[in-house]
Amino acid sequence: MDVQLQNHAHNLGFVRQMLGGLEPAHAALVIAAASDLAFILDEHGVVADLAVGSEELRVVFFEALLVYS
């Protein structure tokens, strides 16, 4: 396993350790508070949820989705 993949696996383990005990809604709040924009992926890499850190960014992001969709 290359170093980048090892680091990625380590980071995922850390995230699971820190957020794994939280209810999904609470984990989403923590992720949203800690980032501007976060895509939450399922085990297949499909976007399962989206966390946006501020109301202003949420409006801009969803307006952009409407315009460019």
C-alpha cells in the first residue's frame, strides 16, 4: 500500500473513532461546523448527505446548483 493510501486509511479510521459514536444528525452538525462544505459519502462513494458551514454559503451553493444543473 502506498504512503498516500495509508495516510487516507489512517485519517478515515481517526474520523470513525471521533464521530462513530455520534448519531448521524449530530455528526453532520460537527462536520458542518468544522468545514465550509463537506460531502458525506456512503461506503460506495456515493454522496449520501451534504454539510454546509454557513447559511450564506448554503444559499450560494444551492443557487449555483440550480443555475448550472
